[in-house]
Amino acid sequence: MVIKKKIRVRRAKKVSVSKAEKAGRKFCDMPEMALRQVPQDVDPGRAAFILDMDNIWVNGTVIHYCFFEHTKHSSSTKWTGSTADKRAVRKAFNEWKDLGIGLEFVEVRSLDEAEIRIGFDQDEGSWSYIGTYPMGNVSKSRRTMNFGWSLTTSHGKDTALHEIGHSLGAKHEHQNPFSGIQWNRQGVYDYFSGPPNNWSRRKINSNILDPVSASDVEGSEWDGNSIMHYEFRAALIEGPPPYDSAGIHPAAGLSPKDKAWAQHFYPSLRKKDYVDLIPFQSEVIQIEAGGQVNLVIKPKTTRKYTMQSFGEADTLMVLFEDDGTDDPIYLQADDDSGTDYNAKIEHRLMKGTTYILRVRLYWANAAGETAVMLW
């Protein structure tokens, strides 16, 4: 007779595994971009303001986006996205807009009309250029944003919000110089060089380990829940506590600080925010760095006009034609940041046409000592 002995099977101890590992998660692979060069003799504080706001749009801009379609744009079939993924991108644009920001997002069918040109190549990962960087740097036939995996999952929805955040000017939050994260550098190299990301050492540095220079930002408190922050397992972090044991796992969606960032640079615009700019009368700019004035020009005669800022300040000046629609036409711009000259636009303005001059202040030596004049 065989006696069957009851054997107790001991369950293996449950090991904590990050959500990224469970899903084989891929991360945003932001392309390298040339940094703005600020002259070395520029005061570091002034330079920080300039670089912190580099590639930020002027508020009130209508940003057009276009999805690549291989049958329409003679592009790669890989760049054409599914109906579900395009729907997710539209929803993400709406989520940013629903914060009450002053930017507008309009989908167009022509690449020539689009500032943001979106592809869905599943072999290239997800990425986007920062803010206005593609203007003048990326040809109209090329993508400025790509999605490399399904956007219908929770991670995919956050990916769409993340890449659009880049297109608004937001950088990777885990590269914030004030994060205090102490990396297990070799662990980071080993993890991200393997599947599913398979990144080079250079790419890992530019997307994770290289912090934004503290001299390039103006005191930005770290937000571990930002939509712009990667998720990291504990083994990739040496400190400080509790991240070295718990890792960093941002909550889904836009964080309160993400929303505050967008509303700071792109506050809702109301009718009272627009001021008439009268020829030969200076308009004093009394705003903080990062703020903006919106000036309305209604010429009484058709001729060439000059618009110029005055004072020791760094400004971005952009001229639009108000054609009576919700989509003003971009005409011309000038940026005097980090230089000794003042922003200046010369343009032929037509009688009976309304124009909008948007002036973003990067930095001013003294409040109330900056002005704009039209003549």
C-alpha cells in the first residue's frame, strides 16, 4: 500500500515589480535639440529667465496640428495612425485646452498649415519636439511628434498628454535640477538599454540622467506626479528615501502643478487683456517675467509701420493679422533675448484691418521701465 504524503507547497514571496516592468513599458524618447546660445557675458539670472522660457509660445496662438496620412501626404504607411489613436490625441489636446488656457488647438488636413505634424510609427517610440523649436528647424514634410504604441490604454492616454506637454514647451520633470534624485546610474543604463526601449547610452543621458542646468531654469520645484515625469522602479534610485525603496510612480493624468504651469504661461485671455496701441504713444509694460501684453493696432492709413520695444529688457514680439475669424494670421516676429538691441518689427499695415501685437517679457532690469511704441 502506498501512502500519499501531503506536501505543503510554499508560495514564493511576492516581489514588488514596477508597473513599467509588468507591462514592458516604453518611455518617451525625446529627440536632441540644440540649446539656445546666450552670450557668456549675460548675467546668469537673466540667462535663466531666457532659457527657462525658450520655445514657449506667445499666449493666444492658434496651434494647428495635422495627422500624417500616407494616401494624402505621400508619407510612410507607418506614419498613419488608427482611428482610435487619433481620437485619443484629440482628446488629450482637449484636456489641455479645458484647463482654460489661452492657446487654441485646431486640427487641419494640410501639413503646410500645421505647426504640429503627428505620425504613428510603431517602430520609433513616442516623442515630440519642445514648443516652438520645430519652427524654422524642422521641414513641413517631417514629423514634429510621433506615437510608438497604442494610445487606448491608461499608459497610452498619459503618453498623449505627455507628448502634447512637450509641444507646449514642457521638459522632462525627472530632469529638473531640483529633484534631488540620486541615480543608480549603472542600473539606469542597464535597464533602459534593454528591451523594450533599447536605448543608447547617449539617449539615456539626454532623456534621463542629464539634468537641465540649474542656470537654465528659474527655481522650479520638483513634481514627482507630473505627467512629464517617467516612472522609475526603486532599483534605479539610490536616494533619497522613500524613493530608493518605493520607486517613483506618478499618478495618472495631469497633476495640479502641471495645470498650474500651463495656466501660468498660457492664462485665459479676456477682452480686457487687449489694449489699443496708438501711433506715437508708448505703452508701458508692467508685467512679471513670463507675462505678456496683447496690443491691438487699427491703422488709419496704409503704410509701412515700425513696432519696437524700449528699455533694458528681453522680449519676444509677434505680429498677427486679425482676419475676423478665431484664427489670426501670423505675419512676423522678433526676439531680442540676450542681446543689446530691442525687438523691432517693420511691416506694411493696411487701413481697415486689425492687427494684434503680442509681446512676451522674458526679463526686465526694472519693473515699469519697458515700453512698446508704434510709429
